[in-house]
Amino acid sequence: MTHNGEGLEQKSKGPLVYRQSIWTRLTHWTWAICLFFLLLSGLQIFNAHPALYIGQQSGFEFDNAVLRIGAVNTPEGPRGQTTVFGQTFDTTGVLGMSGSAEAPQYTGFPGAVTIPSFRDLATGRVVHFFFGWIFVAALFIWFLASVINGHLRRDIIPKGQDIAGLPADMADHARFRFQHRRRYSPLQKLSYFTVFFVLFPLIVLTGLTMSPGMNATAPWLLDLFGGRQTARTIHFAVMVLLVLFFIVHVIMVVLAGPLNELRSMITGWYRTSPGTAAEQGDRP
Amino acid sequence: MSQIILNRRRLLLGSAALGSSVALSGCNQFDFLGQRGNPVRQAMEQANVLTYHAQRALIGDQVLAREYSESEIRQGMKPNGSTEPTTAEYSFLRMQDFAPYRLTIKGMVEREVSFSLEELRNMPARTQITRHDCVEGWSCIAKWTGTPLGPVLDAAGVKPEARYCVYHCFDNIQRTLSGDIFYYESSDLVDAYHPQTLLAYGLNDQVLPVSNGAPVRLRIERALGYKQPKYLHTIELVDDLTPFGRGRGGYWPDNGYDWYGGI
């Protein structure tokens, strides 16, 4: 990796490469805003009936719940409880019961993470469906643009060499040793591929499966996901995975150099690691 | 060149600071969206209008909601909303087993008509096992028996200028200082004439109980639960929903929920 004879400046910096097209950048920030509002309004909607089930319907006279959040009265006073797959946990302060001792709040998720912060299902739904449309529109625009400009084929769909390079890339990440190459690393490709081709389609389709109108015209969605209530559960689970993705994504941006990473997603230009071969169109 | 980079850097730092302050400050910033009539909220509500038109364009008017098998009826139909209307009028009818009950079709019709429960039961019946989806998120499968609404509307002769059915109900869902607020809902004529739209008087092979809307409730199977008004007494054909309630076409739509309800 040492290049004898090159100047000091060229050693410390690779070329500035144009990495992100305007379509990638616009849709990226659109999704960032949409997912923020979709998450917080979605938790508001969940709070209207803080339980998740497997199957077509919700068991009131039988038990098919996989998650239930609520408050119970105990000898020590009210407590928040969360039951996941039959295991009950005390989640006072976070789930089921939150707020101060003087003004406890008996909601599934606390008001700090819902829109609005008070209980208002109607408004949660207005916000959720508004940003749902924008999210899907951005997905459609991104897909079209990425097919046309080659982003999909070049950067998103993992190829043989990416799979082959995966162990080395994982070892690099484990040592927090990040290569700023011209293109995404194998792990990056794989995670973006998972988001675009697994998580985003799943969350959109399970969302549509909860619509009685869509059920009439596309009953196969009910069969695909195993019922409306299972679809609702998957919708929630994918939300959790997207939140995890977001956390890892932000951590990686911070570790890999936040200014350079943010610059590439705002201006498109990305500073590569020293030793990256310059190509036509690069800047020094 | 260095000047440009410096400015970009400032821009990046500024936007990062802005983003994190929005993320950290919790969400009471967006509580204003809860104000009915707020212009930002009203703009966002247009997404529901888009959904309505998109679904009407995409979904055939006659396409049926899924019907389930007997084995999927695993529990009673969960009652929700009003479960026991307390008005004098309803109590009187209930005491007499709804013998004096009449369902009236009025408004933009050729002739106002009304039917007793006995007459409705003698009309061609349809039985369907369908899933009821509450706006809260839960679902419940039950068997509904009733007479399709379409032919009943035809008996009254719907005028061509009519655009909506308004469904008036007996139940005082909300009591206020200025009097009772009665439940009402409305639908377009596509939903009214849908083959699964029933004036339901039977539930799970029994007479429809009071908690589920006796003597007659409407079933609009391609919409959420609040579009299935219980304790129905009058259907009014209109070309404008603004004169009713707070003008948004139903008790829950008046309280900020989407009017269409097919999601």
C-alpha cells in the first residue's frame, strides 16, 4: 500500500470521488424524514391496542398473542408489564407504565416516542399514512433512477466478489478498520440490499395487508403473510429491524468519519482512502 | 476551493446539529398536528383522499372481501363502542323486542319507504363469515346474516343526484352538556351497493344481540369497524355530507378519523 515517490499530500488523501447521485441523496433524506415520522406515529397507532397476534384474528377468548404490553395492579401499586412469547417482564418506566410517580402514564410506548405525545390515534393515523405515501413514492423513484443510472447493479446487488470479500471485510469492521473505497464494501452492499429488497418491501406489503380494501383486491397478501394479524406482527418486527439498522448505520457513519460520510450524502463527493487509484472525473 | 470546503463543512455541522436537536427534543413539537383544523394536518389528511381515489381506481366495485370458513369462528364477536344505548326511544323498542322498529330510507329517493324487522328478514338473505377490523388494530371473525342493502335502496329508488348514504343510529355515543351526540356514518354508493354490504340482523346463527347493534347494523366489509354502524334506524341519501354532525361524514370522522375507512 506504500507508494514511494508520491508526495506527502497524495499519501494522506485518496482522490475525491463523486459517489452518490442526486437521486440517491434526495431519496435518502426523504426516507430519513419519513421513517422518523412513520416510527413515532406507528408507535402511537400500536398504543391503541398494544398487543400483537399470530393468525387472521386477535384472540379474546383464546390466546394467540405473541406480545402484550399493559399495566397491572400489584400489592406494590400499578406496574408496567410486557409479555413476549409467554415470558412476562416488568417494564415499569418504559413500557406499559411510564412518566413520573405523580403523573403516571398508562400507555404501551411512552409519550416521548409517539406523535402526538398524548394519546391520539386519529392523528397518528393521519401522520402515518401521509408519510407512508411519500415513503413509497420515494422508493419508486429511487428504484427507477437506480435501474437507469446503474446504482442498483453497481452498488446494491452483491456479486460473487462481494461474497468472496465478505470475511475480510467483516474482519476489517471488527477491528474498526474502515476502507474508504470508491464503491461500497461487501458488508455495506449486503446491508443496503437487505434494507431495499427485504425490509422495505416487507414493511410496505405488511402495511397494505392491514387494509381491508387491499385485502379484497389482493387476498394473496393475506395468504403470503398468514393472516392480517400476523402481517401486523411482521410490520412491527420489521420496524424493530429498521430501528436496529438505523442505529448501526449512524454508528458506522460516526466511526467511519462523519464529515466525509455526511458530505457524500449531501454533495455526492466522497474522500477515498490513500492509495485509491484516481479515475477520470475525480477531484484531487 | 478551501473557502467552498469550509462552507460545506459549516453546512454539514449545521444540519447535523439541527437533526440531532429535532431527534433529542422528544415529540411534543409535533403535538400541534393533533389540532383538528390545523393547516399542516389538513394538508396531511389529503393523503387519505388520495388513498380513497387510489383504492376506488384499483379495486373493482364488486370485488368481494375475503370470506372465511366456519372453523375460523373461534370466539364471539367482540362488542366495541356503544354496547347498550340508553335513550328512551331505544329502550322502548328493546322492551318490545323491536316489534315496532322500522328502518326508513329517505332523502334523495323517488319514494320514502320503511321496513319492519319482519319485512327485512323476509327479503332475500345473505350469510357471510368475514373479518371485522377495528381501527385500534384488532380483528375478529364472525358470521353475519342480513339482507343486501342495494335492493333495499332500489325499492326506494335512488335519485341520480344522490352521492352518499348517511346512516343514522339510535345510540347516543357521547353525552355532552348541550345534549346527546348520536352515532352516524356515511358511505359512497359503491360501498352501499357492494354485494356484501348487509343490513345485518343475525350474528353467528343467533339474533343480533344488543351489544353488537340490535336490531339492525350495517356491514361494509371492505372497511374498518367504525364504518359498520350499529343500531341503525334511518338511511338518508344525500349529495353533500357537510350538514351532518361536524360535517365530515361520521361520528369518528368528525373526531379526526379518515372518512373512507378502507385504509
